[in-house]
Amino acid sequence: MAAVLAGMGLSFYLQKVRVPRLETEGGIAALAAMRWREFSQFVIEALQAQGFEVSRTTPLAERGKQADLMLHRDGRDWLLSCKQGANYRIGRKQVDELADAVRFDSAAGGVLATLGRIDAEAYRNPRGIELIDGPTLWSLIDPLIPPSLHQDLAEKARVQVAREQRLGWGLALAVGLAVGVLTAMVMPAGTSRAPTSSTSIAPSNSPSTAPASTAPESPSAATPATDAAPAPAVDEGAQRQAVAEGVSTVAGVDRAVWSTPSTLVVYQSGEDIDAYVPGICAVLEQYPDLRASRLQLQPPPGSRNSVRFRQCRAF
């Protein structure tokens, strides 16, 4: 009984705690393996939910290594510093450097995002800098990644947890067996005989023992396995190319290219955004794996409009 309870507790922990942790670690590793430009684009897209917009202005040379990108929020400039390494460690020094760059530029504040860790000391006096560590950053980017990456992370976590679950149940059963043997060794001889006689009689008087062992296996349980065949996988690269070509034919669109697996950059030939976004969404709706992609709408050359972002359908 103790072995069963221990195994059940282990299974609950693995499914509710271990699986999300493995998926987070795998997601952080995937982001760390990207090119820096692609990674920073994901960070920018994630920060849009907090009111930030992309700025066309690049950081000044004087900011040097302290700021990588510039954002806008509520009409004010913000400096963004992205540290991509999964083993990166943010301390007091990095926070002070970005805070000095914010003060030098008269910006409203700064954002320091890393896939690594942030020391507790850096949180004590952030000096107006918003700090985002690896797990928090992954939770913001998680909704933006393509379904194929989600499936890959979930499958790897499932395989790892299944291996750990087998080892855990084996250990729990071994401990339970050892406890049972030790209990039998220290139990008085008089108390151990009564259970023996009752257990020897019980199988002969039980009418359900024989039918249970001779019951034929139901053929219907194996039938679905032969009828259901997995659907052939569709090449996601071909889908993206088809979407880009289809969107490029929409009225008001000059051309369309994929900047990241989840972002389609649409170069406008006209100013009216609302007039042709439905046509773009109609193309994306034909591809279930891509219909939730982000649209980065680039205004035509010479336009005073800023870059806009749209999403035809949420995940």
C-alpha cells in the first residue's frame, strides 16, 4: 500500500510540476539557439502586450553595450537590453549600466530581459529598470511560438517524464517489497499463521477466479488500431511559402516575407490598413498551423504611419 501511494504521489509530481518545468527549460534552450535578431523580435512581440511599440530609431553610439533596441510606450522612449544566453547571470552591475544609459538618453525607463538568471541583489534597487528572467520571459513568448515547436517540446517532456516515472515506480515497488519482508521477519510467529490459512482457502471458494483467467480477449479493443491511420505530415515550409505568395497577391500589399516562424512581414503599397487585412487573414485561415501568426504591417516608403501589428486569430 505504501509503495502504491508513493508511486501515485510521484506520478502527480511528474505530471503537474516536472512536465511544465521541462517544457520551460526546453523553450529557453530553443530561444537560446536562435539568431539574436530572431530572438529579439520575439522579445519585442511579447512586450507589445504591455503597451510597447517598435521604434524606428536605433540606440545611440554612446549607449554602447548597455542598450540594444529602442521602444516606445505612452509617447516616451524606452531602452531594451536583451541577454540571450541561457546561462547569463544579471547582477547589480548590468542594472546600473542600463539605468545610466536611460538617464543619459532622458528616456522613461528600460527593460532588461535575459534567458538566464537575475540575482536577488539586482531586484533590491532596480532604479526604474524592468527585469525579466528566463522563465518569465518564456511565459511571455510561449503564446507566440509556432504549434510545431510546442508539439516538439511537449513530446520531449513526455519521453523524459515517462522514463523518470518508470524508474520511480520501480524504486517505490522495491522499497515496498523490502518493507514487507522486514515486517514479516519481525512479526511474531502466532500472528503470521492466521493470514496464511485464510489466504489459502480464499482462492478455492472464489467463483470469479477461473472465469477471469479464461475470459477471451475482446476483439473490438484492437479494431480501432487497424482502422485509424495517422494523417500524413504537411511540410510547414511549403505552407509558409504558399502563405507569403498568397498574401503578396492581396490588393494593397507589395510583398510578404517571414521574419520569424511566427511573424509575417507585410510590406504595404497602400495606406488603408483595414481595407486589405481581411484579405490577408483569408489566406492565413486556409492553414490551421499558421492562422495565428503575427502580422507586421510595414507602411509604404515615405509614409508617416508607424509599424502596426495584427493577429487574425489567437492561439
